Amino acid sequence: MSTALVVETAPGDPTVVTLAEAKLFSRITGSDDDTLITSMVKTATGKAQDKLGGTILLSTAFVWYLDEWPETEPGKAPFLRLPVGPVTAIASVKYYDPAGVLQTMSASDYFTDLVGLRARIVLKEGITWPFLQTARPSPIEVRFTAGYANAAAVPEDIKHWIKLSVQTYNENREAFISGTVIAVSPRPYVDGLLDKYAVTEFY
């Protein structure tokens, strides 16, 4: 199933961990390195997002384009599992009908299952996926919002991982140390902070 996920509206404030929080965690008292620490926070936040995969940190509006409806598993109601989460709202499910007219599925035709990191659109009994304009690329458009509502809603484990990363960046600013062999022993629990929130299977 060919798909494309496009950001329609990015979060207004992408801050998950503030400068003050990062400095307090790393026991940094001065302000001389504030610009550098802020940059480290942004880098660590981006790295956390990469590791979380399909888990979106802050509320973002998406449009998901698909070429076809998913296959229905025997004995199960037809459903479409959204690629990222946590989903907070599904705005619309639109499609181009065989005549090339953009139609909107009635919200009364499906359930929105927002439980867990991967939300689902589940058709109600007796409802089937509508016919599509087959020659048209990406004839299906699903609009939804995913991500935690604000920084306060982001799980502490994720914020703790970001602060630990900033501390590590601050204490190891050089990419290389000439003439020195460094043995790095990663603490196994650190990345484990993100494991239960990560989405690694997208479609």
C-alpha cells in the first residue's frame, strides 16, 4: 500500500524541555553557554523524535495520502490503522470516487479507536470501503492530529532522556580527542526510557 504522510500544521512551540530544565538537570548555573545549551536541547529533542519513530512529540496536524484501502482480515471489521500517534482527533476521511469527485466519508460510518499509540478507523457493521478512482494517484486523504497536547503532557521518561542527552553532549563537546582511546559504556536503561513509547511499524 503506497502512502505519503504530510505535515499540514506544525506545533507552534516545539519546546519539550526548556533551557532552565536542562541547566538544572546538568547542574549548570551560569548563562555564558545558554545559546549552546539551547542548541543541544534542540538536537536531543530531534534525536528523541528519531528514536521514537512514529510517536509524535507535540501536537501536529497531518494529511495521510493512500493509493488504496487496506485489505480486510477474515473475520474482522475493515479498519485503517494510522501511521503515527498518539492520535487525538481524526478530522476527515476523504476519497476520489470513480467519477473523480472528492467525497467525504460520513463519520457515522466508522468508529474512531484512539486507544494506544496507533489509532484506528474501524468501519461499522454493513459498511464497506467506497470505490475509488483507480487511475488517480493517492485518491484517499485522511486528516488527523497526533502528538502530545503540550510539553507538560509529554511523558517524563521522554523528557528525562532528552535531559540526559543534553548532559552527555555538554560533558563531551569534542568529536575526537587526539591521542586518546575512549571506551564508551552506554548505560542500558537510558534508551529503554523511550522503548514503551516508540512506534517502529508505520503502515
